[in-house]
Amino acid sequence: MTIKTAPSKTPAAPAAGDLLALDNQLCFALYAASGLVTRAYRPLLEPLGLTYPQYLAMLALWEQAPRTVKALGQALDLDSGTLTPLLKRLEAAGYVTRTRDADDERRVQVALTPAGAALKAKAAEIPAALACRLDIPAQDIAALRATLQALARRMRSEQT
Amino acid sequence: MTIKTAPSKTPAAPAAGDLLALDNQLCFALYAASGLVTRAYRPLLEPLGLTYPQYLAMLALWEQAPRTVKALGQALDLDSGTLTPLLKRLEAAGYVTRTRDADDERRVQVALTPAGAALKAKAAEIPAALACRLDIPAQDIAALRATLQALARRMRSEQT
DNA sequence: GCCTATTTAATTGTGTACAATTAAATTTGG
DNA sequence: CCAAATTTAATTGTACACAATTAAATAGGC
């Protein structure tokens, strides 16, 4: 029989004993929430023929295209090992083109095809559909987003 | 030349025109933050010989073991397609055992080996090391965690 | 100019993720 | 009891994700 040493008055601050409990890990909360949100997108993206990471790449390209693989990687926090095959699939689907930059043959410019640009109109409904499923006030969503972006900014600037 | 229709007074609420901008997506903020945090764990987990998802599985087992593959899957939000190979690697590393349940041969019980249980002591330093890198007040971390857990709870209960 | 260092994508190998299927064991309805 | 439905893991196939390496192109120092 064990004696509870301190019936914590602040449930948000984990007791020393269960620092490793899954429920006390911010990292796991992030991991699980990210996975759940990604899964929620799947049925909405399927009609467009896109996976979730492909959707993110298209978002980046709808904002600005053409872009180099490197620029896309910086926007999405992904490296060429992930992007190269992903972009080849988008190319096979007819949404983007990949062409060596004539000025600098190391670079590959990723551009939208007409079909890729046209897809933006169909995608326009997705954020609203998802916000509806999340069922959270828009204000709270914006606040959570800002908190996460601040966290990401801090971590990026801190690469030891 | 375009005319700005409404110089938004609330920068957190995106204008209609850029609903699809990457910076306005909660999903991408989650995705990017989750990836960055996972990457921050990597150097800390390498001395233990664990990947980040393997670490999550060990966290779940340190909390309660033995557990069935299904119970682990529910705790981690992962299915057998992901867990089976991951657990086989943990078994090969000598941290867990996988044995068919005699009472119900459909189940596989995952238990900790002495080495697996002993690993918990080494892992105990990790949360503090990471909290230090995040450089956020413990209170804010707890608040963000609670927000994400509430979001996850809502999404889980809403599977259409 | 020339040699070296850097930059940029692609490739290779390992490890998640997940949908769909399979196969075996258990539960349930009649 | 017994056939059908359900449960549980494993398997298969596709798609990320990243470290490490490779290869080609460019930039910089001398």
C-alpha cells in the first residue's frame, strides 16, 4: 500500500512521480492531435486525389508558384528525401511540373499545371468543412494556431 | 493594382481571400509543431536506442504492462499495421516480449523485459531536458497540452 | 583561370502510418 | 450446440519522413 504524498492542488502541473505519464507529455498531445486532424482531412481530400502532405504542398504552391524544391522544403519543413517522391506523384497526377532551372541547373522549379491551379477552387471549401468538424470558436482556433506557430518559431531558431 | 477591401482589425481572423494560406491553417501549425518537437527528441532518444514512436510505446508500457496490442493501440491512437512492426523492433532490441494470451489466443500481450523496465530510469531526464529546450513556462505548456487534449477528445468522439 | 568548398536534388535504407485484406479465435443468435 | 458475426493481430501495398550519401553545378579564394 502506498501513501499519496501530495494530492496535487494544480492538476495541470504533473507530480514528480508521473512525469513520464503519457497524459503529461505535451509531445504526445501534439502527436495525437496532429494525427487526428490529418485523419479528419483524409475523406475531404480523397475527392481531389490528394494525400494530406500533398495538400500541404499544393497550399504552398497556390500561395506562390513556381518555387524551387528548396523553397517548398523551407515552407513545409520537409527535406528533399520526402519532397522529391511526393512531387513526382503530384506530377504524375497532372497537378505540377518539375523543370530544371536554366539559370542554375542545381535547382528544380515546381510549377502548377492548369489542372493544379484549378484544383484550388475545389479546395476552397475544405477549411470551412474542417472548422465545422472541430466545433471550436474561430477565435480559439486562431489562438491555438498562434501559440503553435510561436512554439515552432522558437524551436526553429534554436537548432543547437 | 488591387484595392484592399478590409484592412482586418483582427489579424488572427484570416480574410476571405487567403483562407487557404499555409499560415492560416491550424492543421499545418499542428503538423509543423509536431514534427519539430519529434525532431527535438531524436538526439535525446538516440542514446537509449529508441525512435520517437518507440519512446511513446515505452511510455505507455511503463505506465501499465503487460498490455495487449489493442490496448496499446487505443492508448497511442495507432493500429496494428503500425504497432506490429514497431513492437517487433522493440522485442529485437530486448525491451519487450510479445506472447499470445493463453486465455484468448487472439490477443498478444506485450510485456517489459528487465532491460525495458530499467530504461525508464534513463528516460526520466528527458522531459526536463525538452522542457528546457522549449523555453516556455511550465504553466503555458500545461495549458497548451490541455487545449490539445480537449481537441483530441472532441475529434475522437465525433468519428462520423 | 583553377581548385576547393558549398549548394541543390536525388537516392538509399530504415522506420513509421494507414487502408484493406487475411486468418484464426471467440462470441452470439437461433 | 452450431453457424454466422465479431474480434484481434498480422500482412500487403502505398505513402510519408529523415539521416546519410551521392552527384552535379555553382561560387569563392588565391
